[in-house]
Amino acid sequence: MNRVILAVLGVIVLITGGLILYNYQTQSKVRHLTISTTTSLYDTGFLDVIGEIFKKEYNIELRFIPKGTGAAIEDAKNGVCDAIIVHARSKELEFMEEGYGVNRKVFAYNFFVIVGPRDDPAGIRGLPPVEALKRIAEAGREGKVIWITRDDGSGTNTKEINLWRLAGYNYSEIKNEGWVYRTGSGMGETLKITDAKKGYTLSDRATYLKYSKKGIVNNLDILVDRGSELINIYSIIVVNPERYRKNYKDAIFLARWLTGEEGQRVIGEFGREEFGKPLFHPVVEVLESREKPLFTWILRYGFIEDGEVLTECPRRFRYGEDLTFFEFKREDVEDVVEE
């Protein structure tokens, strides 16, 4: 009997040891990829979905650091991450020109919106975005409304600065006026502050819808949502492997996945069940079909001039043969003027 018990215990020990060894070996094979990213993709839960897919299907653990575009770029410059996901073309171009980033791929778009109190004291509901900002500035200087700005160097803040410029105002001056409140925070926190203060702000549509649906913000309506100027284009840029020894291989894989069939499908489905429409839109089909006006807007606000072509990534910033890039001859594209 003792021999039987000892034999059974021995088998149990062997099985347990084998399982422990198997789990250790499996875990040791998990690869890690760190991405500094804009807060809008993170706050909506979209990146959680991608993270689950990559862990389950590819054994890659995605570690996201949610920040504004400016801060995400600084992370990459300091060697903190393997890639960045951002939405501010001018900052992205500067990042690549400084030698930190390569292989920029555009993968999704949605739209910015101007949100504000339901009673809309500035009277901007339904106006073009530039006209709306003019009215907000007038009402603000009359002490009737307040404007909430992130003032954090994010992609949303970069878009806001340009919209104020188009409206005839210098952002560096207007942000110091008494009717403007600066949060220095991400989109979610800025929406909460705007809601509490019953002010106006610029938001990406996805974060607003998510926070409104959850009841985190209750006093804000979308008041302005029309105009090509409001398009919001997301890109992934891989950290230059000649600058830092990072996980270039998996970063490239993520870029391919986001712009591939599966990634574009996931983007197009995210939020559809909960909100009745996706929070983000896949970009590849628009570029392939040249569907207007979206095609023109994406090129105007998301592509970069490279000699005689408009492209998502100029040739001088391409590394290796891992990716293909969209290019369109200027002469073949009507009505496209760089912002």
C-alpha cells in the first residue's frame, strides 16, 4: 500500500512539475511591445480590445502608455517605447525629421466635435467650426461663456490651435484670456471639467460618446460636427531601430495588423454594438476606393508632401522592406491642398 501511495505521489509530482515548467516556458515566450499613445484611443477602450487579441492570438503583450501626442513623442525620444500611436501630422513629421521615427502608417480616422451646454449660450449649434469659435470668443469676452482647452501639446490641442488660427486668433494669446480655462489634462478629464463648468471644448467624438453613454458627462451636447477641418487621423510610427534597440519586429507587425484586413475590420466594428455606429473608421478602404469627400480630406489633413506625391510616409523616413505605403500623384488628385 505504501508503495502504491508513493507511486501516486511521484506521478503527481511529475505532472505538477511538468505543468509548472510548461507554464514557465509559455510565459517566457510572451513578447512585450510598449506603445505610447493618444488618450482618446485608450479612454474609449479600443486599445484594450487590441491588447486582448494580440495576447490571445499572437502571444504578444501590448503595454500602452496613454498620453497626449506631444508627451507620447517625448516618450519615444527618450527610448521609453517601441512605437507611438498619435494624431497630429505636424508633430509626427517633426518627430521623423529629427530621426526618431520611421515607417509611419495611417490606419483610422474619426472626427473632432465642439461640445457645450445644451442651452448653447454662444449660439453655435450647427455652425461651421471656424464660425463657431468666433462666436465663442465674442461671447467669452462678453463674460457669457468659458472655453476649456487642454493646452497639453496633444493632437487634440494641436487641432484646436489650428482652428483658432483659421478663425483669426493667436492661441498663445487667447489661452491667457480670462474666459479660457486650461486643464493640462487628457481628453477624458477635460470633458469632465467642461461638464462641471458648463463650458465649451473640442473633443474627439469617440471619447465624448463613451463618456456620455456612461453618464460621466451629463450636461454637454455635440453642437458642431461638420466640416473637413474636424477630421481626426490616427497614425502609428515605429521607433527608429538605428536610434534605439527596441522591439522593431513586433512594432512593424502591429503596424501591418492595424492596416491589414483583420485590424481594419476590428476598427470598423468597435463601438457599433454599443453606440449604433463605430467610434473609429478604417482608412484603407477609403484610400483604395478614393471615396470622396473623405479621400480628399484624409490626404489634405493626414498625408505628407514628398516631391510630386502625397504619401503617408515620405521615402526618406522608410526603413527596410517590411511595409508598403500609399502614394498619390498630386496631378491625379483634385482639390487637395496642404493644411
